[in-house]
Amino acid sequence: MIHSLFLINHSGDIFLEKHWKSVISRSVCDYFFEAKEKAAEPENVAPVLQTPHHYLITIYRGKLFFLSVVQTEAPPLFVIEFLHRVADIFQDYFGECSESVIKDNVVTVYELLEEMLDNGFPLATESNVLKEMIRPPTILRSVVNTLTGTWSNVGDTLPTGQLSNIPWRRAGVKYTNNEAYFDVIEEIDAIVDKSGTTVCAEIQGVIEACVRLTGMPDLTLSFMNPRLLDDVSFHPCVRFKRWESERALSFIPPDGNFTLMNYHVSSQNLVALPVYVKQSISFFDSGPCGRLDITVGPKQTMGKTVEALMVTIHMPKAVLSANLTATQGSYTYDLATKVLVWDIGKLNPQKLPNLKGSLSLQAGAPKPEDNPSLNIDLKIQQMAISGLKVSRLEMFGEKYKPFKGVKYLTKAGKFQVRT
């Protein structure tokens, strides 16, 4: 299945490699580097690349490329899911998945990779099982390892979860404070044309859970309007038949942080955009100049405040400078990258923010053929733009009463306004 794994940073340097079968030369990554050079953005690199003797399957997470080498045909999604699981494990173990953190914990990283894959096939990919076999790094353990000269974090006992019917949860979990918190996070992907009409819009949602409960609790999470969800994927702990019949999530949770559910809402009548944009960008035939006028206002926010509002415009190469006035926030124009960024911050519905002024073009440069698009970034706390709401959380199998809570967050994904 998977023969080798290479970790590559944003600059294209290979800083870690792991081989489960025969050693494969780093030169195989040259095919990936060629594809990376042709891609406009790192996210646009093709996830599957074919070479004369190998298949290269990659993901991009946290400004890092996880590149796996496969010598025989394999289901690409299977390999991609495993690579995401590797990144998730690093995130869970070290708090973040970055080049510096991986280098600081390189011994633990190699131990994890050795346990997660056996002769090229996934073996142990659940965080709770791995934590029983390989202890997460701590400051105290690092000091002890330095003094004793011992760098192995491998445990002495066989993980109990590996042999149970519930491999994602370890046995004997005990907490003084029992709590279960859920974050409903939604990203809006939308394209709005020049007249303000929505061309396409969809919502990518995820429910992140933080569950610290004693014993072996059995939870049921119910929603007020689950029928609006078009496409769903679950953590292995969720009982799918219960979802099909009752549209409720029934599960014995892993211990700690995990992704309970991913979902998708694509019906445009259900996707309400939280802001509207009135814009006018024009370049004149007579004289090297142009005009810009942008106003942003709230649309469907359900009384919530739009925060971290930002408008980014990739200007044509002929634009030399921008002489603008912002009624709210501040703007910057990078002459090297030709990127105009208007950082608005919190949106005040009583006084709509406006950015307008003139654009200077290179002398003798032809008028730009196409107007640039606007990319919108925003966050709205305590609101799910799809209207999804958690109605209740029930617990069975244990007698104590846990602390429970749900938070909602809406943010922009690929939100583009055409001009």
C-alpha cells in the first residue's frame, strides 16, 4: 500500500521522511515539485500524481505537504484519509501541526508513524489507542529523558482499547469535572455576480467535540432541523443506522477532542449570505487612472455581529498605487503582489463601511481587460448560517450529570464577489 511518506514545507524542503518497505529516493518528489511550480496556490496542487513507477498522493495541511508514495494502484481517498489522520494525530499530540513542532518531537513522530502503519497498511489510527502505546510529550518527561538519556516514549503495557469493541475509547477513564462541549463551525463558499445575484453558494460544516467524561457514557445528540443536511460523514463512533432512522447522533465518544461530524448544505434556498457588497471598480480609457467604490452591509446575521471582516482584491499588474479613503478600518496596498487588503473589523450596521478613491496605472499601460474579484473574510460568533441547532444532549450508562455546552461559529470559506 503506502511505501514512503515525505513531509515538505512551504518552501519545498523535505524535512522528514519515513519508509516502511524499501527506501525510495527523494528524487521521486521532483514530479511533485514540478506540479507545485505550475499551481497558482498550494491548495491547487493535484492530490494524485502519476510517475513512471509510482503514484504520489498528497494533502496540504498547516502549510505542510504530506506526500505519500504508492507503488501499486490503491484507492486514493483511502490514502488521503490516512494522511489527514496522521496530521490530526500530530495536532492532538503536540497542539499544532507545524514544521518546528515536528522537528522538536521527531522521536515521537517516528514512533507514531511506526505504530500507525504496519508494512504499508494502516494499523492504529485512533488517538486514544496511540496514547496508551506512546505517551504524549510533556515538559517533565522531556527533562527526565534528557537526564537519563532515554528518548523512547513507548509504553510498557498493551493498549486496552486495541482489543475492545470500542477501539476509539480507552478503559478506566476518570475525571473530577465531567464535561461535554460541542462547536458547530460552518464555512460559506459563495460566488456573487456583479449585480449582487448569488451564482452558487454552499456551506461546509463540522461539529468538533471536546468530551471528558468518566466511565463509558453513551451519548445522544439531537438537532431541531437535521433534514437540511445534504451530505454527512461521521466519526466511526457514530451509529449510522440510528442516524438513518431518527436523524440523531448516538455514540460512545472518544476521550478528549475529536471531529464528530462533517456535513454539507448545497441547496441555495437554504444558504443565506450574511453580508452584501455594493461595488464599482472601473478603469478609464483616457488617462492612467481608475475608480474604486465598495460598501459592505449586513444581510442575514440574525442580530449577531459580523467580526473580522476583511476584503481582499488582487489588482491588475498595471495598478501602481491606490489613493483611497476608508470610513471604517484601514487598507493596505502591496505594490509587489498587487494585493489590496481592506481590514474592516467589526461591521457597524448603523454606519456602513465604505472604501472609495482613485487607482493609478502605469503610464502607457493598456486598460485592464477584466475587473478584479473581491474575496470576503468574516466571522460571526454564536450563529450557524444554515440554521442548524442542537436541541439536546442525553447521556445513558452513567449516573452523574455532566456540564454541557454548544457554541456556534460562521466564517467565510471561498467567498467571492465579481465586479
